[in-house]
Amino acid sequence: MQQHTVLGIDIGGSGIKGSLIDIRSGEMLGERLRLTTPQPATPEAVADTFAQLVEMHQWKGLVGCGFPAIVKHNVALTAANIDKSWIGVDIADIFERKSGCTVAAVNDADAAGLAMMRFGIGKGELGVVLVVTIGTGIGSALFHNGQLVPNTELGHVFLHNMPAEQYTADSVRKRLELSWKDWGARLSEYLRHLERIMSPDLFILGGGVSKQFDEYASFIKVDTPVRAARLQNNAGAIGAAYYAWQQTQLL
Ligand code: BGC
């Protein structure tokens, strides 16, 4: 079993979640554990929490880590919703030093998208699929015929003179106490913009708010079909585990 098991960890603005994943089926093996993201979320502090989560799983093998930034060759290149001191840091390196495990890092939305396309709502979908994850920020994962094009960062396209995530994220809905109708209209504007620039065949919405899709689905006016991932709350951890395993297959 061990060789098909990978620990998937999803680093978020408020929580760090992990579970052991069977990368053949995408199923969780055992419990999902969550620790609060330390504040400020500096590399040292987050790495300590990461190591604690690894230890709680009594895990010594491969770990895949979803991280909320552009991640190139394990290095964080941006830090929109996490401490700025992450920029330029090798995520895998600092986590490996603290946890003693081998780590592969990937953008969090790319990780969630990989899980959805491989095991979930996007399975078998060809053409251009655009996964949009909506939470503290907005992340995106672009697929063409099932193949990921990493680090698209479409939460940062401009809408009303600001990065779209500052207008449309779920954190904005909560902070401004927007009704579903008002927030749904914002999301609709955003998706229409993405539709014009990316011409997707399918949108998949992820993130916690995808569970409440019924509340705002009627306000979304786009021509492209829209699906909500709803139950795939753990997609970030599953996809991160799957990504790490994929990397070992490339060696
Ligand atoms: C970051 C992305 C991330 C998204 C969701 C954005 O602010 O720039 O890299 O995927 O938030 O966490």
C-alpha cells in the first residue's frame, strides 16, 4: 500500500489541511487533519506547522504540497495571500528540512484542478477546461485535453481596475456582507471576462463556496457550461498528493 500512498497537504490562508491519499483512486486513507495557519504566515512558522501535521500522520514518505502562489520548480514566486517573505523561497526545501520527508510543491488551484480532472467532476473532460477556485483569493487551473497548463493565475486579471480576486473572492463576499444576488453578479462578470479571453469549453468552480452553488447559480450569465465541484472539499490535498507522485514518475 505504501508505494501508492502520498500525504497531501494544502496550505491555505486560514488552515493547513492534510490527509493520506491513495493516488490510484484519489481516496482519503484515514482522517483529514487541520491546523490553523500561523500568523504571520512566514516560511519558518508555516514549515513548523507543516512538520507538525506530518508528524500527526506519523508519515515518513512522499508529501505533495499545494501552496497559494505561483510555484515554479518548487519556488514561490508571488505571495498575494500569504506572508511576502515567501517570495523566492524554495518551499520543498524548507519543508523537507523541517519534516524529514521528500516534498513536491505545486500551486494550490493547480492541485485542486488535478484532483477534479483525474478523480472528480472533470474526469474524462476534453477540450479547454478552466477550474476557478474561490476562497480567500481566486486561483485558476487550465486544462487542455486533460493536460494542465500550470500557474495561470487568472484570479489576478483586472476587473474594475483591481485584481479580480479583490472584487470577486469569497472573502470579499463575506467582508462586504454581499447578498448571493450581488456577489453572484460579480462572479458572473468575472466569468464572462474569462470566457472572452480564454474561450473555455467548461468552467468548474471549486473552493468552499462551490458547495452553495444553488444560492447563486441563477445569477451567472455565461454561455459556457458551469459546474460546481461541491463535495470536493479535499481536492487541494488529493491533487497535491497526486502531483507529487506524478513528479516521481518523471524521474
Ligand atoms: C494566488 C494564487 C492562488 C489563489 C488561491 C491567489 O491570490 O495568487 O496563486 O492559487 O490565490 O489560493
